[in-house]
Amino acid sequence: MLRLNLIFGGICTMIFIGCFFFGEGGTVVYFNIVSFMVVASGTIGAAFLSFPYERIKNAYRVALNSYKKEVINSPDHIVNILLDISVRSRSNGILSLEKLEKTTQITFLKNGLGLLVDGYREDEIRSILHNEIYYFKIRRQHSERVFRTMALLAPGFGVAGSIIGLIGMLYGVGDAGVILRTIPVALTSTLYGIVFSYYILVPIAENIYSKTQQELYLQSIITDGIIEIGQEQNLYKLEKRLSSFLTPSARAGKEESLHELRKRYMLMKTEQKERCTAAA
């Protein structure tokens, strides 16, 4: 999905830039270094006056990762993992999840399994995981806020660049050379401010928001699943509860996969008993 987004985004960006070629004079008339410096320096400078350096640095890292890394775990995949863990837990006990805790690549799930294995109570697990979700959300909102603030500032500095150009025009009334140098500044500054805001900064903020909501959704599923597993909830009740997170189309076939899980682990448990009997 991320690759498709980048492909279609790149195509639309080329079309957008290509539109400037159809204007009189081509793309040359749309590029002005003074306008660019006014908008860029003003927006970035105001951001540094608004936020601590560490927050801006973290926002940059979050934005970069939001485009480089895709959330590969779907809700359906997480539900299947939790059902698998539940069957494993009921067949071999909670302590059998310790090995799974060390091997899983999902950090939030690893933390939840660690709490189960360490014997935390249900209310303690709920409190710890909810706190983790809450502060994860707060950290992401801080990063998102940086780009939304810059998006709000950029058009304002575009207007500031236009005013600078207009003042230059008034100062050079009667001098055609001065007017010709200042008109591009007046016009392109507003263009740059709008483009920076709505084609760069706002999409970055929205991408961070979208990825954050997706990860929070998965964390909510994991939290409910971990708590229910700790209560040794009936497997079919657990499946019904977790399936409520899924779309109707994603719920199809869940009962069949659950039956296969039970069958596989019951067979595993039988084999373990036979090995123990043979060893005795």
C-alpha cells in the first residue's frame, strides 16, 4: 500500500509540476530565490521559535519513518495471532508464552505477553497497556503538531513575501527595472506559501495521523486480547470479541481458522503426553 501511495503521489507531483510548463515563459518565471527564502526561512524559523529543538528533530524522524516503514500487521493478522496465543496458553499454560514473548517482532504484543508471563493482575495489565497507548498517542500528536503549525505559518509568510515585493514596487515607481525585479517576488511568494502548506506540510501531518490511528487500533485489539487470554476466556468467546474489531468481510472464515488452531494444538498436546509416557 505504501509503495502504491508513493507511486501515485509521484505521478501526480510530476503532473502538477508539468502544468507550470504550459504558462507563458515556461517554468523559469515561477522560480524566484528571494520568494523561496522568505517563505522557507520564515516558516522554519517560526517553527524553531515555537517548539524545542528535540521535538522538531523527533517530528522529522517520525515523518521519515511514516513514509519509509509501513504498518504491515493488519487487524485480521493480529486477531489470528491472539487466537493462536490463546490456544497455546490453554493447551500448555501461561508460562508457555515466554518463548513467544522473546520471538515476536511486535513490540506492543511482546510487552503484553511479558505482563502475562510475569503474573500481573488483569487491572494492572489494563492500566499499564492503556498508559502505553496514551503516551504513544501523545508523542505522535506532538510530532503531528509541528507539521500542522508549519502548514499554518507557510501561507502567512507567502503573504509577507508578497508585501515585500509590493513595497519594492512602490519604492521603484518610475523605474521599470525595479518593478520587473519585484513583481515576481510579490506573486511567487504567495504561490510558494500555498504549495509548501497544502502539498507538503499538511500531507506529512495527515500521514503521521493516519499511521498513528492505525497503530492505536492494533494496540487496542492486542490489549483486549491479552486481558481475555489472561482470564482464560473461552476460545469461542474470545474469537467473537476480537472479531468485533474486524469488518464483516474480514470475519468470514474465522471460525474455520479457529477450528484448525484447536485441532493443531490438541494434536501437539497429545504428542507431548505420548512422549512423556514413553520416557517414563
